Amino acid sequence: MLYLKYTSIVCVLFVVAICITSCSNDDPDTDGTDTVIVTPPAFNIDNINDTYADVAPFSNYAKWGPYNVHDPSIIKDGDTYYCYSTDVGFGTEVPPGIQIRKSKDLVEWQYVGWVFDGLPKKGSDFIKANGGTPFNALWAPYILKVGSEYRLYYSLSSAKPRLSVIGLATASNPIGPWTEKEIVVTSLDNNTIQTNAIDPTVLVTPGGEHWLYYGSAWDGIYIVKLNAATGLPASSGDKGKRIAQRGFTNGTVNGNLEGPEIIYNSTLKKYFLFVAYDWLSTKYNVRVGKSDAPEGPFYDFDGVDLNIEQDHGPMIIAPYQFKGHGGWQGTSHCSVFNDGEQYYIAHQGRPGVNFYFMDLHVRKLFWTSDGWPIASPQRYAATEQTPITEENLAGTWEMITLGYNVVPGYSAEQTSPDMQVAVNFILGSDKTIDGNANDTWSYRAPWIRFHWHDATTDSVYVERGRDWENKKACLVFTGLNTEGTAVWGKK
């Protein structure tokens, strides 16, 4: 997450002068200290709203659930999902420490506490020793489990001088107590091109290698090999090598690239690197590249190395707006995880009616026939999947084409979220598209195929979902067209 995001938004992050434990939850008291028992409110999915001013104050944190979530990292342990996120709240002061939530179904979330009860000492001391004052907030955590140990990587930074550090904490329980370990990587902005030590993510390869991916602005995304036993760099002080960057804007490489997330798809036998493009307050979107090896090179949809100085696709999530709704922006810095063969992608969503609210969005991920991830246009709602017929598909859909391309000029690129807006898209019962006999569709579950008059064919994955904008059941489709542009549909 870029520094300028946090100096320009209203919901500034401050320390709250309160006494809390580092394990405020309703799970067993593992460290012998008193715990705060959190009683969640009665759950009704229709009561999950875009805005939440009534429960936003810190005094209501037990009711936050999917609210006040920024930069999520999600892991499944047993039958429970755990979400770790940045220290931030809408219009309220929050304590530093990394927020923790849990869920059984990825829909209903319960707030259960913090990783730390303040800023971790080693990360804070590094910044102070180099002349900085650390922000009173921890950013962009990443969680993984290695054997019986939970490892939590965190980001801590300062403004003047611009220092940043990624540190490591461990626990034997996903909700703690946590022990601060060591600093992993650091950076100092001294007006030279270099990496920025925030936004960590870690990959464990099938062969047992551990790799750290990180970076925001300055000089792109970096990779460092870790010692699998410690979670620290295999070579002390190693900052790694760059594996992804963007193109030029006004003669300078565009630094609006951050928030890497890395997974290995064992079915496809490919590594997928997800990254965030552009400002949080404008066109914040998710791009992805794939590779045969953890250290890359990662290639975009056109087969170009992500480390080449140009912008890359496909873009699979971006600010979007279905009809009758204010839309969603800030839809990036993702967490990608799986439950068996089903993959999910989680990120924050900021409602167009008020950008400062932060909601947790979790979506299903599917895979195209040529091995690219595609995201559902609607948030996950544990919808029962019953057969879909051609008769179900015929009719008027709302379709969004995620067609945002970089506008030349740095300032022009950063003026608005550039919502990708839904238009009507009609699948005729006579198999025509929008009434044009030269454009037709066919269906072989779960794929709809659009046969265009220029002899090209696009395929989209269809399933049942929840229309979150109107709080009712719907059908959805998602896919990439022949040019690698994401298309979403809702009926």
C-alpha cells in the first residue's frame, strides 16, 4: 500500500490509549491472561450493508465482522478461516496490532482480537534507530502455517525519512499469543531506485522451498529466498531481485504497483503472481501473471515478462458498478487461497457512495481452459449450486467489461476510480445475442460460449450466486475474451 494513500485519507490511523490483550477472543485462554469475550450479533446476510457508520466506532469492534477490513490475508485451518488485516477503521481511532477475524463459511465473520498489543519492538526500534518515527499502525499482514507454527509477516513504516520494514511473528494458535521474531527485510528511500519493504506474501513450493515476495512503489515487486526453518532470508541482509514492474508514464517507470500475492496451482502446475495496480482512491485493480518456476519469469496474457517496462494484463478485478448501485472501488491488494480445488480471492471493497468505508469482499476464482484465473462478479454467499438450463440463461443480463487501460500521463491516470459500468446484454431464446442473428451463443455447462460475427469465440463460466446489490438470488458469469479482457455478467 502506497504511503500517499495513508497521508491523504480521512480515516487516519492512530494509537488508542486503551489496554487490550493480544488475544481478545472467545477461544481458550492459551497464555493464562484474561481475555475479552466477544459476543457476535445475530447473523442475517441481508444485514451486511455497504456502509456501517452505526458500528464503525472502536467501541463496537465486536460487531465489525466484515467491516473495517483493509489488505486482508486469509488462511483456512481445520474448519475455520482466519483473516488478518491492516490497522484501520472508518472515522475512528484504532489500536495498532493487526486485526484478526474468523469465519466458518467465508460469509459470517467474527472479530476475535489482535496479533500485537502495540507496535512490535524490533520493527519499531529499527525505524527509530534510522531517524524515523513509525506510524502507529501495522499494514498488510501475511499469514501462513508451517508445520504446527503460524507465521505472521507484518509491515511497519515511517514518513520522514521514508523507512519501511517487514517483520515476523509466530504462534502455535492462529489467534495467538504471538511472539515477535526478527526483522525480515528493510528499506530506506534515499532518492535512489530501490525496493520498498512492505506488502509481504510467502510461497511454499511443492519441493519445500520458501520464497518471500514484497514491494510497493519505488521499484516494483521483489523476491527473496527464505530459510524454511526460520522464515527469515536464507542469506542475511538479502533484499532479493525484482520480478515485476510497470510501464513508463511521463518518462518515468510508473510506481503504482504493489500488494503481491503468490500461489501454486497444483492442478495446472503453475505459479500465479497477483499484483495491485494504481491508487487505492482511484483505479485500484488486480493483475496477474503466471510462471513455471517460483522465481519467474512471470508472463502476462500476451506472453510478456512482467519485469519488462510496460503495463501487463489480464486485469481480473477493477472498480465496477452494476445498475442501481453506487459501485465499488479500492478492489485490490488481494489474498488468494483455496479449500481443496476451489480457489477464492479476497480484497477490500470501498463503496462508491463513500470511499472511506472498507468492506471485506470474498469471491470465487475459476480457471479458463488456457489456465488463467477469473473472478466471480459477485461476492461469495455459500449459494447452493443446482443445475442451470439454457432456458435459465435466456433473457437480459447486466454485463461489465473490465476494459480499463492506462491513460497516458501520470496525473490523468489518477483522477477517478473509472468505474466499469454495466450495460444490458441480451441472450435471446433463439440463441442470438442482443438480437443480432450474426452473433450467437451456445451452452455446455458450466460454460457459455459467445460466437461473434468476426469468427472469434469467447467463453464465460456461469453459476448461481447472490445479487449483493439487490439482496436476492441471481446467475453470474465471468471470463476473459480473446484479448484477455475480463467480462462479468449478472442476471
